[in-house]
Amino acid sequence: MGREVGELLFRLDGNNPVNYVLMSNIYADAGYWKERESVRELVKLKGLKKEAGQSWVEIDKEVHFFYNGDETHLLTEEIHEVLKEMERRIKEETGYAYEMRFALHDVEEESKVESLRFHSEKLAIGLALVHSGIQKGGRMIRVFKNLIVCGDCHEFIKGLSRILDKVFLVRDANRFHKFEDGFCSCRDYWRFGFGFSNG
Ligand SMILES: [Zn+2]
Ligand SMILES: [Zn+2]
């Protein structure tokens, strides 16, 4: 079914890199490495480049943008600190552990390296946490992303919504995710749709 849908998408929207990433992920999930390689060849042949993942958050009427592994923000140190602290607490309190699998299914090799750094959606959330404080103030945190939220970050935000008294509203390229009490409103169906993972 995935193959049929993919061929349809290629015909309708053959220059949209998102469709190639989607097919590449479907083939990788199914272990169809030859097919996956042919999709990657097509991307190279057509000279398509995936849009870089970017997330943003508004704080006091000012919008802050982040790329994956972005260290240009003035509060980078504080952001990293709060994210590491949150990862530690989520691991301790919910048993969440990194899921590298999502990060490895990408069209571009550099994403594997990027996946080891903080993804843009995490950085945006980190800034919101630094700003509002972990315990009090601003129960709702709104973050936007130009691509689909990555699987690891999705798990991370679920964990955050469990250990903190906060609601996270994430608007990605595909849908709204409302994270509350350890659950997401998408019921983890974000991967089906046009979901793909690239931080
Ligand atoms: Zn979700
Ligand atoms: Zn991520």
C-alpha cells in the first residue's frame, strides 16, 4: 500500500522532497533497502534538497527560531542545562530512553550527526522552560515546526507533560499535537499521515 501511495504522490507532486523522505522511511521500516536506495538516487538525480528543520517559539511577543543543534541563542547554555535536567528526570520518573531508530531513517546522512545534538523543537521548548520556569507560570507552551515532529522529540515531550504541570501545544507541518499528562492528542499516529523524522 505504501508503494502505491508513494507512486501516486511522486506523480502528483514529484518535486516535493517530503514525498521522497516519506517513501525512504517506509522502505527502511520494511527493510526494503534496494528500494530505499533507488529513492535516494532519485532525490540526487532530481537535485531535490530537503528543507532544513526549524522550530520557533514566541516569548513576550518576540519569536525565537532554532535549527537542529543550534547554539546561536544567547541563552543556549541555560537551554542545554534545562533540557539535560529534564531528560534525566524523565528517564528516572518515566523510563523514557532515547530512540535512535527514528533518527536513522533519513534521506540525508548529516541527520545522523544532527540527531546526537538537540533537535530544534527541543531547543524551542527548552527556551520556553527557561523563560517560564519549570514549576510555575505559563501552563501552556506553544511551539511551531516547519516539518514533522521527530519521534524521539515526540516521546520526550510526552514525558515532559507527565513530569511537569504544563501543556505543550506543538504545531508541526502535518497537525497539532497537544501533550498533556504524558499523552498526545494524536495518539501517536503522527508517523502515519505524511510523517517523517528528521529532527
Ligand atoms: Zn502527537
Ligand atoms: Zn527530535
